Amino acid sequence: MIFTTSHELSQVIGGVDMFSPTGLVILTIGILFTLGVPLTMILKGKKD
């Protein structure tokens, strides 16, 4: 088995710095989607 450290993995994959403008946009969209969809389903859910 091959084990890689997170440092080696970040060099291979690359990625986006979390505090760059692109990283903040991705983070914001993720938070809004993660919180918004369940909250919308709870508040606007099927009413019998």
C-alpha cells in the first residue's frame, strides 16, 4: 500500500487557498447550500 502525507497530496492535486477570493466564494456557496437547503425544506415543506 502507498501512503501519502497531506503535504505530498496538496502538491499533487493543487487546490485553492481557502483565504483567496476564489476559496472564499467556494466556501460561502458551500455554507449557503449546506444550511439553506435543509432550512428551506423545514420551513417550506409539504403542508398537509
